[in-house]
Amino acid sequence: MSTKPSINAVAHQAGVSIATVSRVLTGSKPVSAETRLRVQAAVQALGYRANPFGRGLSTGRSGVLLMLVPDFANPYYAEIVRGAVSVARQRGYTVLPVDLEGSANNEASLQVLQSGLPDGVINLVPVHERAAWAKAAEGRPWVHCSEFQPDEMSIPHVSIDHRQAATDAVQYLLNRGHRRIALVNSDERFLYARQRREGYELALRRADIAVETGRIRTTGTNSYAAGSLAAAALLSLVTPPTAVFAVSDTLAIGVIKGLRRAGRRVPEDTAVVGFDDVPIAEVFEPALTTVGQPMQDLGAAAVVMLLGQMEGQIVGHRILPHRLVVRESA
Amino acid sequence: MSTKPSINAVAHQAGVSIATVSRVLTGSKPVSAETRLRVQAAVQALGYRANPFGRGLSTGRSGVLLMLVPDFANPYYAEIVRGAVSVARQRGYTVLPVDLEGSANNEASLQVLQSGLPDGVINLVPVHERAAWAKAAEGRPWVHCSEFQPDEMSIPHVSIDHRQAATDAVQYLLNRGHRRIALVNSDERFLYARQRREGYELALRRADIAVETGRIRTTGTNSYAAGSLAAAALLSLVTPPTAVFAVSDTLAIGVIKGLRRAGRRVPEDTAVVGFDDVPIAEVFEPALTTVGQPMQDLGAAAVVMLLGQMEGQIVGHRILPHRLVVRESA
DNA sequence: ATGAAAGCGCTAACAT
DNA sequence: ATGTTAGCGCTTTCAT
């Protein structure tokens, strides 16, 4: 009663061998309807659950999917995790999200990865920090999520088209009549940052507008303060921009605060477009016009692809659609 | 080379028995310096990591701590998780945070719990939803975090003193000269909500101010919209309040938006105090005056208590300090 | 369709 | 201090 029942107890109670119990549990081989019922009754009666260690030792699989998350506190990642969890559980898998806390936690997470416990890994770590993980994950099934680059084509990935998304955002500002459009970028070590910059420049060139380096601010970090600083710098230009495209909602909010501190109204004096559509985006005043990513879908697709890969399929790559969410700030 | 090396391979390579390898790995028994070195060299050379299933099957422990999280997307919980993860890893444990997504995910999470995989569980689920979990966790080491109630004294818990915190918030408003202070509460099924209401009433009574039920709004949910609605209701009173204590920053922001929509200035016309000190609190304009909880410490303490319990200690309960963070909104 | 038995990789009790 | 060995609980041949 007190100690957890093993497969032996179930077999005994049902009057069958442990092999038969295993068969009805896993459905690996046919079992006569009658015995199946008996076994199921015994399982029920004893409250039996297969011991994950025994099963794992035998099958070599744990049903655990490791998810490398750069930052739990960032709602962008939180949503991706949520999407992943929800499809994983439908397929009988548990996702183990580990918070890398901006690399502080690498060592411990590496251990988890190398322990062999996870059956596969979903990677949210940006391209430029992947090297260490790539080595540790060697041989294991894994997929990249949210960023990708051409030279990694061998590893399945799912992402939006960051370049196109940026082009769309800037095009929107162009359509609204803006000609002096600034870019507030985060850190160009991030692939997405480089791709969004490309998209920004592409949109301008298509409109026959010269790309002025003075209108491109690279903050190095993704904080409110950095956005405010960038705004101040842009306002000190001889001809300040009439619109700003910031590569994250965080930066966008910082930019707006900076603009307002300098007496500018948003969007009347300066329009601002953000990126990500995090929850604050619609609560902040003015509500942010921003580019939304299908976060949950990204996570879900990553799991589907990972499981496919584990089953030996060739899964390839996926690009998911983004969308421009027009609110008040531009 | 290609397949993962087992303890046998290490033993062979080092010219010792597998028991000796196990001993140097676990440090369970003394091993001569010389052999230890040989074994360690072999481990190194082969890149060996103990198979978690084998070890788990043998020891009955996984090194995994389950953490029941009501909502990943809520930064309040995200911070608690972070605190827990950080001390868990120092102690060689992995925390497995599962997102309950407002109960949507209960079934799957219950499975994880019942699988027997986790060595212990940290519970962030509010008191009134604990029943199902309590049954499933029976016998297993577990601790409650962030809420507690007297009749659960048998289970170790860590929390702030919600009642005292509310009293402090209201006292602050009293000190600023406010007499008509409203309470915007979330859902009194939550223990913290009831306790904060108690604290609110206590502070008023101490100041010889009658508690007027018209000034207490219970929203039922914890959304911006609910806060705005509550604000509108309060403004329709014959004598509207000059200050509002909202039991979460989310509600507080909603209240502020509602007040402004009605033409009130914050804090000049109506002061607002929130609760939690989530990241948005200091970014929103006006920046929120709010009660901060030591989220990371809560998570850390929970892990320490859980591990203590697992080692057979009597761990008791802990109340951590809160603090009033004064900014602009009150 | 079912049972018997051989592992899976490890730890721990028992020898030596 | 070290080796031998019996499990831990399960899945999976191999028989029947």
C-alpha cells in the first residue's frame, strides 16, 4: 500500500506475466481483450504508474525535451515555451525549460544536456552564442527556434523572416508619408538584429531614400534606458527623424519615453514602431504599433519538427508569418 | 566511440571494477588517491557521464525538483522560478517548472508529478486550488511558496506577510493625508486577496476610519480592463476616493488608465498604490508606487526548505520581508 | 496471445 | 581499499 507498486505487483494482481502488463501499457504487441481488461483493472486498483527510470533504462528514452531559454523573464520567450509545452504534452512529452539567464546558467544547463536525460533539444539561444551548445548536443536531435542563419541549414529551424518583417514595418512608415526614418537596433551580434537592419535599409532604398548612418543607432542592450538614450541622440541630429523603427518593444518604449522627455509627442511629432508585440505593447500609452511574431506557433512548430526528426523524418525548415499590429504609436 | 560509454567502459579503461568507478563518482566510499586518478582520467578520456536512468533506478532519486507554476507569462512567478533554479543548481538539482496555464494544463502536470520522477515539489499554486495537488503529492516532500494558510501548518511554506504588507501600503497613503482610500481587490478566493483586504481594513480602523463597502471593489480577475472598470465605478461614487490601493500592479495600471480616461490626474487627483513590483511598474508612466515582494528569495528559500525536508530535517515556515517602493503614482 | 528470461547502467551490500 | 554480485523496474527478444 504505502510503497509504490511495481509492474510485478500489477502482474501478480492480474494473474499475468510482467511482459503482458508491459504490452498493454505500451501497446507494443496485441493482447487479448479479456486480459487487457484484467490488467487495466489491476493498474487502476493499485494506482500503478510505470517507473520512469526502469522504462528509461530499457528504452533509452525519457520523454523529456530540453528547451534552452535565454531569459525566462522575457515574455517573448515565455510565450514560445508555452506553445512548445502545449503540443509536447499532447504527444506525451514533457518539456524541460532551462533559463540561461544571459549565460549565467550555462554550466548547469550544459550538465542537464549532457546527462543524456533529454531525448531532444529545442534551442532558443541566438546564433552567435550557439557554438558551445552545438558541440554538446552533437548527435542528439535538435532544432533551432526564432533565429537561423544560412550556414546552419543542416539543422532544422523555425523562425519568422526577420528581414521581411523589418521591411514591412518601415514600409508602413513610408506609406504614412515619413521620409526621415530612424532605426534603433539592439546588438548586431544578434542575427535578427542584422537581418532587421537589412530589411530597414532595403525598404528605404526601394523608396529611393538614402540610408544615413546617423539615423541608425545601435544600443548594445535591449533596455528601456538604452531606448531613451537613442532617442536623445536622434533628437540631437540637425534634421531629426519623424519616425523611429525600434527592433523591440522594450527599445520602442524607451524611445517614446525619451522623446516625451524632450517634449515630443508620439505619434504626432515622431512616430514609433516596435517589434515583438509583448503584452505591455497594448497597455503602454500610447499603445504600441509593432510587429508581432506568432510566438506560440514558433514553439509548437519547433516541437513538431523535433519529434519528426526523432522519428527519423527529414523535417527541413519553416518560416512562420509575422504581422504588423497597428495601434497608436505610429 | 559513437555510442555513449557506460560505467563498464570506464572500469575497463581504468583497470578497476565498476564498483570502484561508482565510488569515485559518488564519493560514497574512500578510494585510494592513485586509483581515483586513474578512474578520473578514464572518465575524462571517454567523456563519460553517468546514465541518469541507471542511477535513478538504483537510488530512487532523480535530482529533479518539480515546480508547479500557475502562469509562466506572469513575471511575478518567473522571478520566483529564477530564484529557485539558481539555488537548486548550486545544490546539484534541476528544477522542472511546469506551467499550469490557469489550470488548463493540470492533467499533464499531474502526470509528471505522479510519474515519480521528481524528488520533491515546490508549489506556487494558490491555496484554493491546491486540493488536487495535495492528494497527488501525498507522501512526497513538498513546500508551498507565496501563499499559506493556518490550516496547512503541517506543510512547510514560505511567503511574505500579505496582511502586513497591505497595512503598510494603506498606512503610507494615510501618512500622505488620504482619508478616502479605496481597495481594488482581485478575487477573494485567493488567500492573499483576503489577507490583503484584512490588512487594508486594519489600517483604516487603526486610523479610526470606517470601512465603507462602496470603496471596496472586487474584480474577479487580474486584468488591466478589470482595473479600469473598478476605477470607473469608484469615480461614480458620491464621494470618490482620493487614493486607491490595488492588490496587483496589473490592476493598478488598469486603475490609472481608467482614472485618466475620466480626466483625473495621477497622483495629483487620485493616488494609486499597486502590489508586486513587476518590471512594468517602473516603466509605466507614472511609475508605480507599489509593494515589492522578494521574488527570487521566495524561490530560493523554497528550494532550501525542500532540500532540508528531503534530508529529514524539520524545516518549519518562513516569512520573508516585503518593502514599499515609492515612485510617482502615490 | 502469453510467458520466461536476458539485459539496460547503476548503486550498495557483502566479501575479501 | 577493492572486487563480486544482487537487485532497482522495465522492455524486448525468444520460446511456446
